[in-house]
Amino acid sequence: MPVLIDEDLCFEDAEGPRPTVAMNQWLRELPVSGAPSPKTWRTYAQALKVWAEFLDERGVPVFADRDRLRSVLSMYSEHRLSGPLEARLSPSSWNLAVRTLSAFYRWAVENGHTAAVPFSYVHQSVTRPDGARIEVERNLAAVRTGNAHASRKYLERPFAMLLMHALAGNDPAGERDDAFRGRETGRNAAVIGLALSSGLRLQEFRHLTVYEVPPLPRCRTVVPVPMVLAPPTTKGGRGRSTWIDYDDLARVHDYIGWERAAATAGSRWRPRDPLFVEEPTHDGALINGTRRRWHALTPGERHRLVAPSGGSALLAVQTNGRPFVDWATVLRRTAVRVRDRFEPSFPHVHPHVTRHTFAMATMERLVRGYYQQAAQLAIDTDGDDALALYLTKADPLLILRDLLGHASAATTQAYLHLLDTQRIYKDAHETAGVLMAGPEVAAEFEGEI
């Protein structure tokens, strides 16, 4: 049976027994309370230990009044669900921690250690498969859990970098993985990097021609490069514009100039009813002798395009110059390899995960710049409603809506996990707050340094 002990190895002080005494008593009663497994005892003890440490760091007793505990519980949920990666819990693990703490505090109320449980509950009537209606209780602190394959809808930056390294045939440090025997690493890293950087849907980067890739600026720029998508390839046929980071665009151009050029040079690939491309430009080409714009070509026509030097005119090609379209398999196999060799917790990845990842990463970048610029503007204008003015002129959610090609910001919000969005705004706002408070703090301590 696990035992919780304070750092000074004491179980009581001048005020009497410490909370660890009650916590250990609850743990000792687990075998006769429906928890006979030693593994369960350790899990429950660990949940109590982490919670008690979190409370102690904030100067709140384990048996504080309900309002104080609920306030810390709110911070704890944010910390464990959307805080630092090393502190995060999966939804199922968080719900287990919630059940543990709920059971402990209910026991504590029954035994006179505290006055109230810090959780809120709702009661619902549900119908069982046999037709009987039963009353169930739900803890409002618990979160909904999805299917295993859908529980992670986007990749955190460390996982996104790990994916890119693996696609390029490298290990997590970016060095060549000698055990990797795959091919087309340049293509895979270039196209998935493009998707992560631009938010393209599968149908959009699958049907993108090599001629529609934006030119690479002469000098490296921190400002993303605009990228226009043809209406026939986009959802709803509306067409849209997005952007791509310079480094990701440079990787695409490297692939075009080397690996792709070698695959298509002299290729004898011919589809049924081929469409031969001549005199291609960024806007269009002669196709079977008729001048046409890329923006007018359907996905079916794009798959039949034959480049002047041979091979497909699509961006992604196989080693024989044929179009490559099976990105789901590339991502699935790469994710399996990462899990098997480097990171067991790496999630299942499918093509749409790249779009969700772009949405979250771009939102964070927009919000950070958004608040920092507002803070600087407030300093320059002596705090004259700068934040309100900036909010009116540039809303990150609306910018992201346009980049993703959504008709409504409500659709864009569906891409953003609520807690992580709150974290993004909170972190950026706190950073801006420090910047805005700088002159005031300096004035407060003027002459004392």
C-alpha cells in the first residue's frame, strides 16, 4: 500500500494531524472500497500526490474552503489539459484523476475533514439497452473523450518536427537515420511540409501542379509567401488564397529542382487521353494546343497532364514520373515508424491532421503578434485605447478563417481546441501585459536601483 509523506517526514504539527494522515487513511480503505488492485492504489496515490503538490505551490491547504479549492481546480485543469507538454494528461487520464479526487473529497466530507466537495455534478436519466431508465451522475470537471484514432486532432510543434524529420528519413535530432530504407524522402518532406505550412486540404495539395507553386523570393523573408489555389481543387469550388513560410517553400523548390526533375526527365508515363502541356507559365499553358489557365482545370484533367519534359505535371510524382496521390499511406506508415522507433506516444496521423496543425500553429502566431503589437502601440500612444483599436482592425480568427477558406468563423472555431485557444490568448496577453507594464514598473522603482 503506498504512503504519502510530507518532505519533512512529519505527519502532524502544532495544529494537529496534517492532511496526509487523512489521505493515507483513505488509501488504506481502498481494498474494501471496490479497489482491490495494487496498481489502482498507486494510481490513486499518485493523483492525490500531484494535486496536493499543486495546491501547496499556490499556498492553498488540501482542505481549504470550497471556493478556494474550485479556483485552484480551474487552474489545475488548464495546467493538466493544455499546459506544458510534460504536465499534460490525456482526456481519459484527466477523467481518472477527477474521479480519484472526487471520491477522496466525498470521503473527506463524510468523515468530517472538510465541509464540501469542490466539484459540481449533474444528474441525467439514460435508457439502457434493455429499455430500463436509470439515473446517472456526471462530474462537470470531466471532459469528453473521443475514439483513440480521433483523440488528437493536431500535432504539437515537437510532434510536427518529429514527423518532418521522419518523412525526410532522419532521426529526431535531424541526423540521417541509417536504419531507414524508404525512398522519396525529398518528395514526402516537401509536400507534407507544404501542407503543414499552408493548411491545404488533401484534395488541394494532391491536385496541385508544379507550375502553381509560388516563386521563391530572392531573399529569405519572415513574412509568409502568398499562395493562390484554383477553384476546381478547393472545397465548394470557391477558390482561395493562403500562404506558405519561406523555408517550407524553399524545401518544395529543392524537391522540384532535384528529386522531381530526376523522376520526370524522359519519363514514358502516359495516362488515358493525355493532355500535353507546352509553354507552361505560373498562370497557364498550351494544353493540346489550346491556351488554358490552371485555375480552370478540374482534378480529373490535372491527373492527365503530361509535362513537356515527360512525366506528370502534378507536384508530387513517383520515381517513374507517374502522379503520386496516396498520402494517407505515407503518413500512416511514418507515424507507425515513429511510434516503433522513437516516440511510443506519437499519434495516428492522417492528411487532415496537417490542416488542423496549421490552424493551431497559425492562430498562435497571429495572436502573439496581435497582442505584442497592441502592447507596443499602447506604449507609443500612451495607452489610448490601443488594444480596442487593434482588435477592431485585425482579428486573428478572421485572418485564419480566410486562410483556411471558411465561409464562417464558426467553422474555423471548430478547428481550434477550446482550452488550447484559451492558453494561446492567455500566454500572449500576459506577454503583452509585461511589455505594457514596463514603463510603470520602471517609474515605481526609479531612484531605488
